[in-house]
Amino acid sequence: MSEYQQVLEEKAKLDGYMVRQFKFIHIEENLSGATVTLQHPGGEAATVQLLTAEARKYLTNLLIKQLAQSRASAAASSSSPSAAPSA
């Protein structure tokens, strides 16, 4: 298999988990690639091995998006108006 095909397959795996709303919970880099552990809000877990540099760069972009979304939702929930006591 060509490296390009391998990149496409690894990206497709990540995209498939993102569509199903999995979140990254652990990423371990080593000399042969990256091992990514994902978890669904329902509790299901999955592990993906990324061997190509392009797929690892893609993972970084997905991780940044996930962090931005979690910060935005945390900010929105903390800035929601609380009920004022009635007099």
C-alpha cells in the first residue's frame, strides 16, 4: 500500500470516530507513530495507531478543534445567567 493510501485510511478512521462524537482521551507518541485512545460519551472506547506523519498532523488539528469546542461550551455554561432571587 502506498503511503498516500495509508494516510487516507488513517484520516478516515479518525473522521469516523469524530462523526460518532468520540473524544480524545490519551495520545502517546513514539518513534513508530502515535497511539490514540478515544472515548464516546456513552462509555465505548477505541484505540487507533497512526503511523504516518500526515495523519498525526491531522490529529493535532482535530485535537485543537476539540479543545476549542470544549472551552467554548465551558465558557457558555459559566456565563449563562443564573436565576435572580425574587423579592
